[in-house]
Amino acid sequence: MTGASGFCGGYVARGARALGADVVCLGRRPGPEGTRHVRWDAAAGPPDLSGADVVVHLAAAVGDPASGRLAERAFHAINVEGARRLLDAAGGRPVVWVSSGSVYRAHDGVVTEDHPVDGQRTAYGRTKAAGERLALSAGAVVLRPRAVYGHGDPHLLPRLRRAVRRGVIRLPGPDTLLSLTAVENLADACLRAYAWPAGPYNIADAAPYPRNETIARVLPGVRVREVPVPVALAAAALRAGGVTRYAVEQLAYGLVLDIDRARAQGWEPARDLGDFLHHAEPTG
């Protein structure tokens, strides 16, 4: 596994251990307790996959940097060149490749895996799309979750909280439906997908969520105010009030993932936002 020291990877590594797997975590930092660590810098050299039967790749450059060539190069070094090195080392092993719904062309409505994968607005989206093209060409199973959430999430919910000003959060455009992915649902798909036919699979909760209502549920007491998308994009260009292009992309466009292809393989999302809100964060 790569990325086991991160939020999503940690859930996958612990789930694999619970199933009795011998988990080897490739990366700069160790994974969860009970796993073996092999150091690998995705931006530098090839990984050592000696003895591995299955490769699950979650490591990625993530975040929301200011646009520009430096950010693009940094993301490309890991999400594309690191991807190439990992695929070369994998040889004929089964590879489960965790991509993102951010690879899709912006769209208000339901998207299947055949929806165009171009026109990404951020370095993250562009480099994830380039990396997954390599993975698909190599015969990998590619998973496309969207807006992964859960206990320990260092990205989605913290970004929303930082955007609150005086009890108000400003959201781009009118209310819309959004797919979200519980981290437990993604982890379950990762642990099953090595046996699926090669190709892309959308991974999300069973039903989409109304954006404004969902924000009100996860940020109780915070008022939602809608602003025109062009205004939000202008603020993102200035990075005013913590607004970024990535945040606008995630919240303005009602991307709903069709998950029938994964369901046809016997996978079913077992968790939803209500489970997250009603269960205390685990400790230890």
C-alpha cells in the first residue's frame, strides 16, 4: 500500500489488517500499528515491491495551493511521475488505483464512468487525471471517489470550517445535489477491487446530498448564503477569505456519481453522512 500514513490510506490499511493481510506500507512515513514500513519517496525513485501480491495506491499530492507552475510541477512529480514509477515496479501484479471524481469535466447532473475526463480547473484534478490514464493503460482498477469525509479528515471539513465568517458560510451558486464518499465506503471498495475487471469505477455513498442542507448538518448554527459563481471564482483568484478554485469546483457543480458499475461487482456502500454525524470520533 502507498499512502497508508494518510487519512484514507490509514482506513484501508487497518481494514486489510483486520482481514488478516500482511500489509506493507510504502511511503516516507510509517502506516498504522501492525503494518510494515518500507520507505519510498514518490517524487524520487522506484518503490520496492518485493513479495507483494496486490498493490493499492492511495499516495498523492493533495491540498489546494495557489495556481502556478511551481504547484503544477510539484503535483506532477508525485501524481504522474510517481505513478509511472509505481506502475513500472508493479509488473503484472493487480493494482487498485485510487483516483478522484475531480478528474471529470464539470457537470451538473449524474455522471457515469464514460463521462469526459478533461477540462480540470486545478493542478490536483489535472495531475490525477494524467496519473489515472497511466494506470488504466497498465490494466489497473481505478476508483473515483468524490469529497471523501470521515473522522480524522484533514481536508474537507476543516476547509469548510475555515470558510465560516461571523457565523455565515458563502457557497458558490444555487443549491445543488452532490455525491460524497464516506471513507469507510472507499476503504471497503479498495479491499474488494483487486478482483474486479480492470477499468474505472465511481465510488460514493448510496444517494447524493442536498448541498445547503448538508452544510447545515455538519456545521450546526452556521447560516448559508449563496453567491454567484463568478464572484466566488474572483475571490478564489485572490484567495480571499480562504476561498480557492478547488473549493468552488467541489461546491458549485452538482456532480453526482453513478455507482452502478461498482455495484455490479457486489460492492454496496454501507455508510452515509448520518452514520458519521451520529457516531463519536474513535480514539486510540
